[in-house]
Amino acid sequence: MWLRPLRFLGFAMLLCTLLPWGCTRKAVSFNSNPDQPATAELVADTLVRTTDTVKGQPSLSTARKVVISKEQERAAKEAEKEAQRKPKKKKKVFLGEKIKRAYTKTGPKGRNQIVEVFYYLKYPQPINDYAPAHYYYDTKKHKILKLASVEEDAPTLKILHGPYKKLQNNKVLETGYYALGTRHLRWERFDKNGVLLSKVHYEMGFPRDANVSYYGEDRSLINEVVPYVNGKLEGDYAKFLINGQADWRGQFENGKRVGVWTKYWGFRNRRRYEYQYAESGYDPEVAEPELIREYNRNAVIIYDKEKNIDKRGQPEAEDRPGMRRPVPRAAPKATPKRSK
């Protein structure tokens, strides 16, 4: 039994002898040449470059400082401001004139409501007195008006100028363009199914196929405008005096006179007589039109059939003392279309 402690003591002494030898670091050389001594070479750290150091010490910032001129700096600031600016809205311009958009709605709400989208001049411009008809937007009544004479002193009337579109139930019924209050370029009409009904080309109010006659050889004064479309009388008719004032204005449809035809005094575009023809060109033609209104030289109504006004022959209705009231004249006959 006394030999067991001696056995453990001998084993402990053996461990104490071998432990220092096992913890000693042994140099290992990977040099294939056994004649050269194994030496430890110091290799520079590849993670740190000379460009990343300041006076030999590592730098936390590796960004290089770029030197630019004042002109380049100013140009960079301007480019930055330009990029931050909001894009400007394009101005609405048609044929060189600034325009504004508007629309009107007529009829009951729903599918049967008619919507007209159009544009008018932002600033008034002089328009052609010879045009067969002039179109305005009445800002007070919110409707488009077709007038025979030029209205210059009416602040609520805006001259139509630009694209026009007529819609019903989101379907196009009519498209065209206005230019300085007159119809211009191509105008098209469609039915509710999108079928083309008619197509007319205008040049500043005059149909492209219209017969236009002039006073004199210089062709500066218009005598008569007879509208023709596809060889048939269709559109606005106008006849002028040599002084440029209107003499007659009316409208043809399907080769017949329709609506109201107006005879003028010959100065200031003042009306004298108004005759009523059939409402449609597809109704029987009226041989003798009916006088519905008459005006004196001061633009005062002296006869109105609808309002039962008849002051003809009365002293207060006379224009000048001793002046005889002329007999109403019938509308002139349309000039036949000349062959081109």
C-alpha cells in the first residue's frame, strides 16, 4: 500500500519535466534551401497605402480634395438651382395669339347633355369686317353667339380663337377651329355613332369653294360671297357695298335660303329689314319671305311682328322730316358658281 503514493509522485515529476519542453515555440522555416538560415522578414502592411497616410500615420479619410475655380463653382450652383426649379407651364398659343380655355354645358344632366370645349383670345384683336359671320363667347350668358356684325364695345363678348369640340355622352359630334372669330381650317360633323356627316374647309370664315367677287381689279374690296360646298349652296352668304359696309347677310342650306336674312342701311352695320325664311333647307322653299322686323336709321325698332309693334308711318318713327319710307326689297339672287 505504501508504494501507491510513490507511483503518483513519480508521475507528477515526469509531467513537470515534459511540460516546459512542450510549451517551447519551435521555429519552422518554409525555405526549401536548408543551407540558408531561417530569418523572419518584415513585410509592409498592404491594407495601408502611402496615399492613405498623413506624415506616415494612417488617415481616417481617404477622399482627395479637388481644387476648382470660382467659375466652375458658380456654374455648379446654377446647375443645381436649375435642377430644383419647377418646370414652367406651357402657354396656350394658337396662330401666334395667346388664348384661354372655356366650356359650356346645355341640356339636362346625363347622357343627353351637350358640352362644348373651346378657346378665346386672351387679349382683343381686330377682326375682319368682311367675314360672313363672327363667333363670340358670352361670358355672362355662358354660350357661344354667332353675330353678323363686329361687336367691339361689348366687354362680355370674347372672340373665339383656337380648337373647338362638341361632345355628347363623351362622343364627338363636331370639331373644328376658330381664327379671330371666324371658322377656319377643317370642320367635321358626326352622328352619335361616330359616322362622318359632313366636312367643310374654311379660310378665315369663307368656305374654300366659295365664289368671291370684288370691286375693281386690285381685289381689295369684296362685293359678294356666295358659299358653295361640294357644288351646292351651303353656308353663310354676304354682300357688301363699295364703301365696305354690309348690304345683305343670310344663310343657305341644301341650296335654299334658311333662317333670317338681314338687309342693312349701309352705314355702321345698322340693320334695316329682317326677313324670315324656312327653318331648314329640307323644308319646302319659301317663295315670298315674311318681314318680321324693321329698324329706322337710328337703330330703333319700328316694326316687330312677334311683339306686335308697328310704328311705321308715325311721326316719331320717321328718321327725318319729310322722309318717305322706302318699300322693302327682296333678297338678292345668288350668283351661280363659276367653273374653275
